[in-house]
Amino acid sequence: MATAYIVDAVRTAGGRRGGKLAGVHPVDLGAAVYDAIADRNDFDTSKIDDVITGCVSQGGEQTMDLGRNAVLASKLPDSIPAVTIDRQCGSSQQAMMFAAQAVMSGTQDIVLASGIESMTRVPMGSVATLFMKEGLGNYKSPRLEEKYPGIMFSQFMGAEMIVKKHGFTKDDLDAFALESHRRARVATEAGLFGNEIVAIEVETPEGPQRHTVDEGIRFDATLESIAGVKILQEGGTITAATSSQICDGASAALIVSEQALKDHGLTPRARIHHISVTAGDPIIMLEEPLFATEKALKKAGLRIEDIDAYEVNEAFAPVPLAWLKYLGADHARLNQHGGAIALGHPLGASGTKLMATLLGVLDATGGKYGLQTMCEGGGQANVTIVERL
């Protein structure tokens, strides 16, 4: 089977809800990262076989095949096709995996995987709630209701279930959140995000600016300030401070074959070593990365000790905490430049966003193997293992 390589991966700096990226149409966010891939890599972009774009909230400005519209708005040739997919928070990680599968099968040589999500302009859940308000039905069918009576699948409920199941306290969650901000601050101040972030021109009250710093990082965060945030659910432990931040952003990764490397003189940053996706309990929902990672390592013939850096999406603090505990993993290797609690979680864009950061971590530390996993709606999880070259 052919090998799939990652030549490049980029992302925008995260924008807070109503923040610096709020004035940018999601199509144009996508076009910006597509342009960056074209500008940073010297090859004939007309040879891109396909663009696969992850997006969760496919409504309003993010509908009518968002990925294709971003191609049309970019400097890429109009001849390049695109498709938009939804595997919830793993959407653009799945886009990378579909791209890798296309290359590994030999059917395509150059595929651009990407993700786009403006959570300001197309709010989370709005594509369901707006239809319900108009009397146009609910995603939960009669047969689904019969199988899961009275259950509204909730990520918040799932996160609280993980806290109880794994015996975490609110203090554990608060401490983890503080560390996420600390690591993000250190990485930012050291310029470690410089190679992955695409500058976006934005309008501010002070005039035009280039948005290059993740807006969600609390540079002055303290344990006291995090601990003082109100609990989201009575009797629970999760707060906004121990949850991923609502975020606007886009990201992209260029996936190619060995033949494309030779034909276009491209230099790969990493080889895709393993890809897999699993599903489990849709109620606790967010726990699946634990079991998905265990299965992926076994299939790949690796141990957790062999992995030099891991990116586990910080949807809620108990998710990576449970992952660490279950796998006996080293916290020092987890989300080394901070995670979604500090940097934001732009839903469908987070998969390729995390890959851009993972490659940066491997470059900074000289690590060989990196692993990325994401908890997803419906109790699903993607796992991607890469080898830095």
C-alpha cells in the first residue's frame, strides 16, 4: 500500500466568540488557509485532486458545500473539486484520514484536508434548534427514541459522567485548565506557533490588524481565578473555565503521495503511520478516545511510551485527564503547547488545527512519533499517528 505524507499544516489563530475573527465570513477563513498552503509550498496547485473540508454547523454561511465555496474564494484554481463532511468535532481529522486513504489507495496524489468553523456567525447547535423552532422536526427519530428513551445526547452530561466514573474532583479540573493556559502562554511567548499560524487581516476599533495570537489564552490566569468560575450545572463540577473555548478558525493540511513528492519537489514533514476511527457509548460520549487510542496503538504495533507527543482535544478537562489515567500516559507529553481550554475549539476545524500544532511540537522537541485523538458526538473518536521526518 502506498504511503501518505503530510507536507504542511497551518491554522488561523483562534478567535473568541464575538472577537477578532467575528467579522470574517467562514468561507473567507477557509480561503485564507488554502492560500497559505499555496503560498508556502512551491507546486502546481492545479494538480490538487480534491479538497475535503470538515464543518460541524453546516447552515447559513457554512452551507452549500462550504469547502467548495472556500476554493472559489481562494487563489486555488476553480477546477479543484471539494466536499464538506461532518464527523462532529473530528470532522477535519476525518478529512485528513479520508485524504490519507485516497493517497494510500493510489486513486489520488494530492489532497488538501481542511476544517472551517465560525462559532460566532453560525452558533453551535443552531442548525438543529432553528429547524425545531420552525416546526421542521428533530434529529431524534422515533426509532432512535425507542432505543434511547428520554435521552437528549449531551456532551455536558457526558463530561460530568466521566468526572464521576474516574473519580476526579473540581480541583483536578481547575489545575488542568490552569496548566493549559500556562503552556499556551509559554508557547506563544517563545514564538512556537509562528510556523503554523496564518495571519488574518481584521478590522478592529483601533484600525486594521493582523490576527496572529490565539485570543482565548488567559495570560494572567491563576488557580484562584479559574476556581472562581461558576459551575455550569447544579451539583456538577464543570465550569466554562474547564471547558474548551468557543472559537472561530480554519485550518488545513496538505496530504500527498510519494510520487507527488518526486513530481513536485516537495519535502514531507511527516509520514502518516496509522489512522483509525471507533465508536462506543453515545451517552457518556466523550470517553471513546481512551479505547480508540488503546486499539490504535495495538494495531500500529506501538506502546504509549513510544509516542513522543500527544494531542488530545480538551473538549472538557476530564476527557484528557481520563485519557492520561486510562493509558498510563505522561502528562508532560500531552498538549505541550496548550489545548482547547486555552486555545479554543473551532469544532470542525480542530482536527487539522491539532495536527498543525502536533507537528510543531514534534519539531520543537525533536520527537519521532505523534498521536492525535478527538472525542466526538455520538460516542466516536478518531486516532491519527504520525512519524516526523
